[in-house]
Amino acid sequence: MSTTPDAVDALDAAAPPAPAQLTEPLRRIRALYTEKTVTVYQAYAPALGLPAARDGRFPAVWKRERMTWIKPSFLWMMYRCGWGEKVDQETVLAVEIDRAGFDWALRQACLSHFDPDEHPDRGAWQRELKGSPARVQWDPERDLRLRPLSYRSLQLGLSGEASRRYADEWTVAIRDVTPLAREIRARVRSGETAAAAALLPEERPYPAPEGTPGLGRVS
């Protein structure tokens, strides 16, 4: 787990952008969800990820006092963990959580960076950030080749009460989707992009609750 938002790798800065997707707003939550649950993704070392998937809950060694970042976007998670090939991110988990908890975290969240359109001054943002149990960061969405797109997807950081509730109250199911990640990656590398796309989770625009940071002006 990380106490800072997952940053864009230096190599990515030089990567050519993917073709623009003009039908998408600048920021939007896209997710696999049902009436009651929403799926987010994380990646862990096998020593933690495999027991979590086996038992359907996070083990006691999962540090509930630290900030953890969850991603509704499967492809953004693939970018972050390198298709499950990065050290200590070899096990990719799909964590199905209660939508009421997810929405609560969004309503309680603060942007991870100062935005003058959202806060009157930097001091006000810092005070809100200090008291918030959740942080929102908007990062470029990714295509199948993990190139940045012209629109952004959500990273949601949870700490304190939100982190504890995520692990012990909101989690409904945990699945190991590492085999899926590897199959999609293999098809992309072999040029079977249509077949790879067909395997992706069906992520739809998510009805974010009013007050979700960063959405007031763009959705």
C-alpha cells in the first residue's frame, strides 16, 4: 500500500498519447458496478494478495492505519502495476465493495492537490485535506497499450476511518484477477486488440454523488 497517490512514471511522460476520445468529459468515474456494489482494483505482493483473495477479506496484517489507494479503472490499475509484473504488485485484486461506503468516501473526500476553482485559498485546502478521511486524484485514463488518454479517471485514497471501513465493513468480495490481466496483456502483445478489449471488465459511467471533488465544473 502507498501513502501517496500513484504517480505517472517518468517513461510515460515521453510516450505518445493515445488518440483523443472526444465523447468523454475531462473527468468521470467509470466502473464495473451493480445496484449495490462497485468494483475497485489494487495490486499487492502475493503474500498479502493471495490470502485476501482466498478468504474474501483483507488479513489482519493489512495495515488499516495507513492510506490505501483504490482504482475503479482496470486499465489504470494495469498501468500502475505493469500488468502485475512490478515488484510487490504481482497479485491484482478486484475488490467488490458496498456502493454506500464508496459514495460516503467520495462525499467526505478532498482533492489531493490545491485547485483554486475548488478552494478559496491554499490554507483552506490544507485544512480540509488534514481533516478528510479520503482523497481524490484525477489521472489520465489508459488505453489497451497503457498510453494516456485525453480524459481522466479516479484514484481514491482512503485513510483513518475510511481505510478501516473499506477493509472491515465495505468489502463484499475479493477476486484474484491476475490471470485475466495476463491474458489481456498477451493478446495485446500478439496484436489481438479486439479480443483483448472483449475481455475487459464492463466499466460504465458511475453516478458519482453530489460534491465529489473535481466534478462540479466538468460533469
